[in-house]
Amino acid sequence: MTRPDRDYRTLDKDLGRITVVESAQFHALRPVLQLGAGILLVISLIFLALGVTGHQPGLIAVGAGFIVAGWLGLSIGANDIANSLGPAVGAGAIAIGPGLVLVGLAEIAGAALAGHAVTHRLAEGIVDIAVLTGAAGQIVMLAALVAAAAWITIATGANLPVSTSHSIVGAIAGAGLAAAGSAAVSWGGIAAMALAWMLTPLLAAALAGALLALLRLKVAEAADRGAAARAWLPPLIGAMAGLFVAYIATLLPALPLRLPLALLPGAAAGLAVALLMRCRVNRLLAEAGGDKPGMKRLLRQPLLFAAVMMAFAHGAGDAGNVAGPLLVILTPGHHGPLPVPLLLLTVAGAAIALGAVLFGRRLVGMVGEGITRLNPARAFCITLSTAMIVLVASGWGLPVSSTHVAVGGVFGVGFVRELLDRRADRQRAELPVEERRRRQLIRRSHVATITTAWVVTVPVTAALGGLCCLAMLRLAGIPGG
């Protein structure tokens, strides 16, 4: 009989782990914050020199833009690496060193192959750059980069979890408003992104909950777990791998396949992965003998696949935060749609990967091997659902926060688990009123954190972006909006 004081506590434990990760980020990423503060000081000195000399604002914008964008890339990689790699390391699927390299390569691939949609959205879908001629458009994007970098540095230093995507969107909108007025800002585009920020955690919750229900009902609680694992895990993992390969096939520049044709390599890859997974399950069953194989061992390789898929999705979604503003800075006065160079996306992805490799080891260790470790089945459902939602959003050019989407997955997994627990045993003792109230407060606090993060971040970074833009335009002798 389950003790009453242990009933329905899993969701609260997982949410508490997220809180611990957010607190650990400040200590693990302190070198990144110090670097960011130094860069902001350098940029201030550069524009002080611009104010004194009044020469070459466009050239200065290019140099300063690369500096700030490079730091943003490092910060993104260092800050978000634990979301993808931590569960795989905790399950023993891969060591931290090789895992960082593998995830770094997946980040670069995601940025290069699938980062163009978000890059376009940030470069042209928030502010109409056509109304900003010459150096004005460059200064708008540089001001946005500086404002986003300043807010991320301040907020992270104060242990406040904020999203880089939300920060850069707000900063671009504020800088564009200051430079060219409200007519230049695409309010409909901003509303679409805000809607995506609200919906994607809910979709991740639904998908992660459905995956957990499938794993638990069909595998973990099956009378013959071995036979159930052999029947369900290979086709499930094969289908996920096949869809991922089919998606990549539509992105390859050398072989751009439309969806019907892309399903062919996807089907081949899915079949191969399913066969490999079946062989692994058979081997684990033979090693276990008459015992039930643990879910941790069964899901070790699927967790690694989910980590790679998550890193690819992260590169696709977050590389645009670096590449979008840089694209405008590097192409002043361009008429028509801005082409996104593959080299620019690759460099943005490399900056994110470098941040993960240089600064992510300590944080991944805390998440994967310390007190923040998730149950492998829950971690697999959360990571895979987050990756799929972020990939879909990135394909539509919508920059979303992978951390906020993952929190949605945690809620979905927790609620489904509690529902299944109640379904299996309705005679459990009621928790004390004080304990129920405490746990409700824990859950509400995380909903409030997600909501506050984007409700506050956008107007704050918009104000910072507008102030930075007005100051830079004045120093460069360019009239503002």
C-alpha cells in the first residue's frame, strides 16, 4: 500500500527539479555573465567613440553586432544545453564529453538546415526594414542585440529565468518603434508569436502526456513487460526516427525532396532503427533472464535519440536569434526578401555549440548526475515532445522558448501520471489540506513564472531596445521616428 504522504508527488518533484536547475544556472554560467558584462562595456566604449568621431556608423554596427551576437550564441548554448543532454547523461546513455560534442554537432546541423525560417521572421517579420535606409536598419538591429544581451545578463544574474527568443523579439520591436514609428512594426506578427508562446507549452503537455500514457499502459504495466517492450518500443522509436529523417530530407540543400518523396528515406531509416531497437530489446531481455527489464535500460538509446533531436530543434529555433539581426546588419539597404546565407546560419549554430561545449559541462553534470535527475520514461516523453513542438514552431518561423515548452511537457507528464494512479487505485487516502494547498502553490508558481517571463520580458526589452536605438541614432546623427 502506498503511503498517503507519498501520493501524487511526482509532478511537484519534477517542477522542483526545474527550479533547482534554474538556480544552478547562475553558478554554472557565471563566466558567461562576466563575459557578457565585459562585452556590453566594450560596446558602450565603441559608441562613445562613434559619438566623438561621427564616422562610419555602418562599419561600427557590423563589428559591434558580431561581438554581441557572438556572446548571445555562447549564452544560448551554455544556458539550454541541459534541457537536451541532461536526461541522456543521467540515464547512462552517453558520457558528458562525447554527449556535448554530439549535441553541439546537432545544434550546428539544426541551425544550418532549419534555421532560415526563424531568421527570416526576426529579420523582416517584426519591423519593416524597407522603411529604414542605410545605417538606420543596422542600428535598429544592433540596438536590439545590445538590449537583449543587457536584459539576459541582468535577469540571469538576478536568478530570473528569461527566454532569449522573447528578449530579442521585444528588443527588435522596441528599436524599430523608436526608429521608424508604430507603422513600421508588424503587430500581427508579434501577436502570432505571442500566441505561439502560449500554445506551445499546452501542445507539449498533451503530446508528452500521450507518450507517457502509451509507455505506461502498454509497456511498464503490461503483464509481460518483455513481450510488450518487444512489441511497442521498436515501432515507436522507429516511427520517431523515420519522421525526423523525412523532415531533414526536405531541408537538405543538395537534395530538396518534397514531403511524399521524403517519406521514402524516412521509412527506410525508421525500419532500420526499429530493427536495431528490437535487437537491443531482445538482448536486454536475455540478460535480464526471468526478471522484468528496467525502463531505464530499455530507454537508454531512445533518450540519446531524443537528445540529438532536441539539440537539432534548439539549433533550428535559436540560431535565428543570432542570425536574424546580423542578417540585417550585414545587408543594409537591401530591397526585396533577404536571402539567408548558409554560412551565417552555420556560424550562428557554431556559436551556440561552442557555448554548450565550453560552459555546459558543469550544468549538464548537475542535471544528469545530481539531484535534478528525471525518471528516464518521463524524461524521454518530455524531451521528445519538446523537440517535436519546437521543430514545428521553427518550421513556421515562430521563435519559442524550449525551456517553457519543456515545462509544459513536465505538466502533461505529471497530470497523466496522477490520472493513471487514481485510475489504478481509487482507495488512496486523501492528503491533508495543508499539503494539497502547498502543492497547488508549487504548480501555480511555475505557471506564473512562464507567464511572467514573456509578459515582462517583451515590454522591458522593448523599452531597452528603444532607448538604445535612440541613443545610437543620435550619436550617428540619424533622425529617429
